[in-house]
Amino acid sequence: MPCSSFLASNPELTGGYSAEIFARLAAVEEESFWFRARNRLINQLVTEYSAPGGRFLEVGCGTGFVLRTLSQECGLHVTGTELLSEGLEYAQRRVPEADFDELDARAMPYEEEFDSVGAFDVIEHIDDDVGALNGLYRALRPGGFLFLTVPQYPQLWSEADNYAHHVRRYRRVELVQRVSEVGFRVVRVTSFVMSLLPLMAASRWKQRYSRKVYDPVAELVPPRPVNRLLEAVLNVECALIGRGWDLPAGGSLALVARRERQQPAVLRKKR
């Protein structure tokens, strides 16, 4: 599934994407089963590992849909960053209490300033994902937590990934390895969207042979009864994860990791 910040990875955006696209995304996020269920999952994980009142940095905050949850439901002091000022304009209106910055995570200016950091469906857009993870590590205080969501399974690659300018879909072992190499200690990793995996596979297969122009927004908000049903299914998965279950398969991965006291020397030299 594309994410709220997927437009930031599109090189055409640097020339100025129509404001109508951001407006359409902002409206879709409020109703979409995918965005709503993912926000519920993020809320659960962040609440479990972060104390209210802490400072949270979200890299790739898009139009601020997740950032609002982090601020208003998790009780955190939030900073949102994006590559594009167009996305930040929507985020600023949505989360006026937040701080914002326009930056690239690979050139992170913050040094041990945040209690928690997160990137939700962001690093799959970045060629140098290790560089971005290294930036997140640098911004995080020792003992703080990293939260990630990414798309899973290269086999599910489809027109949705092309449209979103994804560089990759992750395997679980691959994500854990890259996060660990940077110096984080992984404390939890679970799949998500397990129940809908057959539907996703069928949809991807259909896209490959369809002559219709791909419409990513239509995929995010199906007809209302279907949308509600899909959200209800994903809410069950959220409840299971909230009770400590780590789902073995699914279209997405969610990972929580902790910054160790000292980063591996080889990565410190590469900064």
C-alpha cells in the first residue's frame, strides 16, 4: 500500500506537484481502511514503548495524518520532517502544535535530541536506506526507540510500488539486518495485513495484466461497505498484536528497536 508520504519520493514533485493531489491524499487518509488501521497499530506500539510527554521525530510525515495521532493520542511533543514544503503545508494545518523541518534523513542535523523516532512507509523509497537509518540513530537519544513500518515481500511488487517510486519491498530478515547493522537492538517485529494477503496477491496479479490506468487513490478507498469490512479485519490484527502476538506474514512489517549506548565504530567513521 502507498503511504501518506509516498509523494515525497517522486522526483517530479521537486518541480511542484499540484496542491490538489495533496488535498486529495489528505481527504483519503481520513476515510481509508488502510491509513486508519495503520494509525491504530502505530498508536499501540508507540504507546507501549514511549512515555507521554516525550519528544518524537517523524521523518517523512507527509500531510501529518500519523503525526496528529502521535501528538493527540500518544501525548508526545512531535516534530515532523519532509523533503517537500507542499506536504508540510498540509501537516502544519493538521497538527498546528507540532514543530516542522524540511530535511533529508541522510543528512540529519539533529544529534541525540529525541526520545523516539519513526519513519512510517518511508525508507523503502530511499536507495541508501542504511544512510537514512543512520540519521535516525543519530537523532535519537541513547536508550530511545525507533519505530518503522515498511511494505513486505518483493513478490508483491506491483504498479502501486512503481507509482510510489518504491526502491524495494522488504523481507523480514533483511529489515532486521539493516536496522541491527546501524546499531539498533530490535525488540519487536511483526507482520501486518496478514488477513488480506490473498486479496493483495490477487489484486497485484490483476494489475499486471490490466490495461486500465492505475489509480492509487481508488485502491485506498474502496466502496464504503468494503472499506468498513477491511478496516474491521485489520482491527482484529491490531488487537492481536496489542496482546503480544507477532504475526508471521502480511503485506507490511512493523518494527520496534532501541538505540544502544554506542554505535558500531565502522558506521561512526562513515558519517
